[in-house]
Amino acid sequence: MLLEIASIIIGYLLGSFPAAYIIARYRKGIDIREVGVRNMGGANVIREVGKGAGALVLVFDIGKGALSIYIAQLLGVSLPWVLAAGFAAMLGHNYPVYIGFRGGKGVATVMGIFFVLSPPAMVSTTAVIGIILLFARSFFVAVELASPFFLLLVWYVEGVGAMFFCAVAIVAFQLFRSRGRLKEVKAVITRMTRVKRTDSVD
């Protein structure tokens, strides 16, 4: 049981590493949680600090999700505990112990988790996000619209089991955390629908 508990603690502490906060402070002297959409994530850093800084944040955030899974696997714990370690990493990003438990949404961290757990599902989901992003012009909206495809792909690749239910729990948690911004998804869908109708008339 000590290894199982250790895997969760390590996952949480890794997830808590506030790359966006540190890089934004270093590059521009700002608290990334107080500017833009006030999210401690790579997309907000790209908008408020720069593409290079944002890309670096994404690497760190994906990496800490992947590393939490690798470490749990190296410790030899069973799959449910590996999944729990990944979930803890996501919680760490959302509620980081190092900066007052006020973090981001953890999308990139989740991507890192599933790049290790189910590469085919996550690579395919990333492609779907990229395609939607071309039209939506919003990473947040692209992620939210891709969520059902993510669940479908995990189910198709991994079947109905612990990993699928973990994915469902993560998506549900992300939706809850992002509930204040869901109107953005509706606005983008409405805009895209109007453009389509206009093109049809023309």
C-alpha cells in the first residue's frame, strides 16, 4: 500500500509544478492567473506572453502528466492506482500546493497522461482538436468539442474498463471546472453555423 500511496503523492506533486506561472513571471513579470482568460495553461501563456513561452509550458504540462504515469508504472502498482496517480497529477495542476491551490484546467496534463496510457486514442484526439481548432480558432472550444471523440476513441481502443471510466471522470471534472466558459462553445457553434448558412445562400 505504501507504493500505491507514494504514486498518488508523486503524481499530485508533479502535477502541481506551475510551469505557466513560473514562465509568465520570468518572461513578463505577470501572474498568468490574473490576465487573459485567467487560466494557468499554455494557451493563455501563448496569448499573453508569446508563442515560445506557451510552447514551453505545453511541453512541461504534457511532460508532468506523462511522468506521473511512468513513475507509477515503474513502482509496479496495479492499473487502478496508475490511473489514480494520473488523476492526482491533473488535480495537482488544478489545485497546485506550491502557489495557493489556484491553478489551471489541466488539459495538457491530461493529454500527457493518455499519451502514455493509450497513445492511439490520444494521438487521434489531438488530430481532432487540431482540425476543430482550424475552424473554431479557440483551443478551449476545440478541446471541449473534441471531448466526446476522446471518450469514443478510448472506448474503441481500450474497451469498457477502468481506463474508460477514468476518462469519463476526467471529462466530467473538466466540464465542471470549465462551466463558466461553456457559453464560448455555444457562441462559436452559432458563429460557425451562421457562416455555413451564408455560404449556402451565396
